[in-house]
Amino acid sequence: MKLDGIKVLDLSLFLPGPTLTQLMADQGADVIKLEPTGDGEPNRHIGQKRDDVSVYFANTHRGKRSLQLNLKRASGRELAHRLITEVDVVIEAFRPGVASRLGMSYEDVVPLNQGLVYASLSAFGQSGPYVNKPAHDLATEAYAGILSVNLGNDGKPALPAIPTGDMLAATLGLSAVLMALLRRTETGQGDYIDLAMMDSMIACMPNSMGRAFADKEAPIVKDERIWGGSAMYNIYETKDGKYVVLGASEIHFARAVLRKFGREDLLAYCEPPPGKQQEPARAFFREIFATQDQEYWIDWFDGVDAAFAPVKDLRDEIIDNIMFYWLTNTGASSARLYWESFGTAFSGADSSVRLPTGVSSYPKEIIRTPRSWAEQRYTNIQYWNDLDKGGHFAAFEQPELFVQEMRNWLKTVSREVS
């Protein structure tokens, strides 16, 4: 696997840091999660559970090893420092200043390991006017201006479906960590990464900052190309109260759709720029889509060269597409069947999935013992607990003879595959 041999100490909680290290663990990194004493990682206890494990925790802690330490005590810090001498990467997401108070800041630990790549994830960075403000994703999106353009049909800011700041900080943070590790192969030196969730979100809006940068004013959201101003990049309600989307505004897609509707006279209203001038085309689509159910439009668009899609719920997507895709189409060596990983797939990569860990009762084993479960694969689903050597593990090797059986199984026990 791509990150075999890389060892990571994860001091973070909740979503951004654990997601970053999860992506590393999925590609073979040995991730040691350092949890606070008592209840441990908070997302162990948030949301619905399956097999007595929260889905939130499982989806951010597959295949990691875990250890509870009290960093406020000298004995806890001593053990953490011993771990740092052996790892390649440290991820922390404390509020700025907390790592220093705990004796775990970059300045505290880099003398122990000159090759260490150390990343600090926070809402607003380690310095600046907002440095002392507490914030999770939603407050960070508000300060970054993201919520001001995330509007509902009533024109008011709406709660975002995806924790954008958390997830972008995780993915950009992963990129930064990997670049630092790559440079270390030549220089032998580690690096320090200061990554702000707010910066991550702003950096990921290059296609939406035109009016703010060029015209020095806030955008008119409903007139912007990807926020409702384009007839061919919009959401439309169907007769049965469901929704469909037209998801590409290039004029050749508009031509294909309008030709089948017999309304090529509306093509000029799909030409850029977006905004009020496209309202006749938008009005036509609103009216026509409301005349039939969603299923009708799925059939109608079959074979039409347009980025049409039905709006599915999360459950539909898991059963209808993702699970069947991995079982029938991927060239990877294993199919995800239990605690699913839907991240990056590499051709020829070992993509066996390891289940979320419990908390180790043997801290010495984490320091001294290599992983015993790496690279193991089985022809059937296997589960076991081996908490001092990596926790739960599961893999399903993909023999073609089982594909249809798995399809039938997914249909009959679909509630167990989420």
C-alpha cells in the first residue's frame, strides 16, 4: 500500500484531523490515535450505532490503533514523547496555545525528532484576529463568507449539508503532509504545517470569487452561474415532489436537451452570462419537469447528451451505486462490505478495509510491536478483536463467483450496509 512504513500520531478529535489520518490509514499508514482519558474520542458517542460502534467513529477510525493518555500529567506526556521519537507525522487540532500548555507543541517535540512532519489544524490558524475565537465548521463557514452564498429558496443562509471547512482542511492538510514527507526524502528535515479551516474554504472557491475580486462587491447569489443563475445548472422539482438536476451549462448540452423538447427557440436564453436573461429557459424547465414524476424523467433523458441526474437520498446512493460498483467494476483487490471506505482507489492497490479499533490496554505494545495485521486478506468476511495489535479487521477478497450472491445479499439485508 502507498503509505506502508509511515507512522502517524493523531492527537486530534472530531472530524478534520481524524479524517486526514483516516485517509492515511486507508493507504497503509500505521495511525496511533491518542485519546483523552475517560470517554475518549467524542465521536465514539455521537449519532447512530451499528454493532455498538457509532457510524461516525467507524468512518473516521478504520484500522487505527488507539491509546488513552492524560497529557496534563507528566507520565502521560513522557509516553507521548516516546511515541513521537518513533513517528513520522503528528496531527493536532487543539485550540491555538493548548498544545504548548500540554508540552506537545512543535517547538516542544521537534528536538525529539528532527524529521517530524507536524500539522496544526484549527479554525482560523495559529495567529491573526480570530485566533482566540472558538469555532467548529459552521462558525468558520460564517466568518469565511461561505454561508452568505449558501442560500435556501427563501434567500436566507441555510445549514450546509457537508461540513465544508472540516473536510477541506482534512484533504488540503493531507496534501501538505504528503508534500512535506516527499521533501523529507531528499532533505531529511521535517516541517511544520499551520492549516486554517477558513483558509481552506476560501482557497477552494476560485470559480466563485470573480465579483468579489474584480468588481469589489458581494455576489448576487441567485444570478451566479453555479448558484442558480444558469438554466442548465439548476435543480428542478418533479410532479411527485422529488427533484432532478441539469448539471452542465455548456451550450451543446443545452442544445441536446432543447432539441428533444422541441424548444430550440429557447437556446439563446441558455447562452452566458447567467442571471436574469436566462429566466425564460429556467421557467420552461420548472414548468415541464413538474408535469411528470422523477422516474419518467430518468427514462426520458436516457441517451440524451446532457448532465442530467435524479436527486437521490443517501441510502439510495449507497445501495444503488457505490456498493455494486465496488463489487462488479473495480480492479482493486477487495470490495468494501462493512465499514466502508469510499475514498481514493489506486489501480492494483491492496484496498483491504480494517475495522475501527478499541482502546489498547497495552501501551508498551504500541511503541514496541509492529502491526501484525497488515496485508492480510481472506476469501470470506472475517471479524475479530485484537486490541493491542490494531483492533478489528475485515476484508473481502473479490472472487467473481460471489458477485451475484453479494448483490442478492445487499438487497435482502440492505439496512446492515450503510
